[in-house]
Amino acid sequence: MFGRRKKSGTAEDSAGEAEQVVEGTGADEAAGADDEARVRRVNLPPAPRPDGPWDVSEVTEPGEGRVDLGGLFVPGVEGMELRVEVAGDAIVAATVVLNDSAVQLQGFAAPKKEGIWGEVREEIASGITQQGGVIDEVEGPLGWELRAQVPVQLPDGTNGVQLVRFVGVDGPRWFLRGVISGQGAVQPQAAGLLETIFRDTVVVRGEGPMAPRDPIVLKLPNDAQMVPEGVQQEDQEGSRFSGGMGQLQRGPEVTEIR
């Protein structure tokens, strides 16, 4: 649902309409000031991250208490279920399901000196509003986030709305996006543990060249067992990912943001 996004002309069209409405003295100067403000917002360097998420260079033992997925080290919490999600043949996202909430974690390459979360927020918001959804941009526990009401079709064929929170943090040459759903989106105050998992995630971008927004590819842990979606297995002994973490499930396919 929240897959490949391309910049649309919506923002530009809206700016053009605004110029027509305020046509007269100072209209061009006002439009120019708006453009400059947008550039400043989008191209700001990554902000400090005193509480995470972490770059692998900032953590002494990234695998301590975390599941090693290659490009991400995801904190382990008792009772959680971990699902991996794919685009083509590559694993590009991990979803932590905890009780009646979930957070999808996805890492992307980013420019060396510029954060991309401001720009990504605008693109997500534009895509959802074009679908008829509603977006609120608020400053939450993880910084600026989008709280979205996304139109969906219910199992009985009627139209409904799904509440979703999009969170993101810019790091050194990477960007980590989280999508919180379930009760953690309906009642944000109930998402504390999911937010802690997001904050304590370690990102491993690697030193190789990557284009901005390329997904950071993940891998399965060495001792993980894949379980088809919807299949439950009772015996999880012998895995160090006990407590619901040992059985990885393949979730719905996702693609990177564009």
C-alpha cells in the first residue's frame, strides 16, 4: 500500500494556484519565500540522535539483545513476532508485531550531508491525500511524523479507514523509516514499546556506493526458521530468538519509496 512514490506536480500546482489567488503586488516575492522555506526544510542536515536510532559505528555490541538482519539490528522483545518483507528476491523490510500493534522498519541510503525525511514526508502525504486520505503532521516522541487516515476496502467490500503513523529519522548516509499500525496508531500513547524498538534499532548501511533512497538490503539470521504467513509453530526451542522471535514469517511484499 505504501510502496513506490514519485514526486507529483501537486505541490507545484498548488503553488501556482496560490499565486493566482494573491495576484498583485508582492505575489512573486511571497512565492519565492515559500520555495526557499521548503528547500531549507527538505535539505537540512541530519539532526542529532542522542536517543537513537544508531549507526553501527556508534554501538560497541550491535548484536547484544538484537536480531541480526544484516542491514538492521532489531531489538528483541519478549513475545514479539518478527516478519520479513520482500521486493522481488531481496528482503527490504522487517515488521515487529507485538500484541495488537506493529512497526515496519525499513532502511534507505541517503546523501552524505542532507536528510531526506522532510522530503519523504511530503511525498507520502501527497500520495495519501490523492487517494482521499487525511494527513496530520505532528511532532511526536520520535520527532516529526505523519498520522494518516488511509482509505481501505474492508473484507465485506465496504470502504473504511486505516490509521497509520509514519515516523522517520535521518542518520549518517542513511534514513530509517517506521510505519506503526494497529493500536499503536489508533492510540499513539500505547506505542511506547514500539517506539523504543525503533529508537534502539542499529542501521548498517555499508561502505559501498548506493544511490539515495536505495533500500538497505536485509538478510535472515543464521539460525532463523522461515514460517509461511498464517502458519503457527509451537516448538521454538533451540533458537536464541525465543519468545516469539525465532520464527520469521514472510509478510506482504513491499517496495522502496521513490
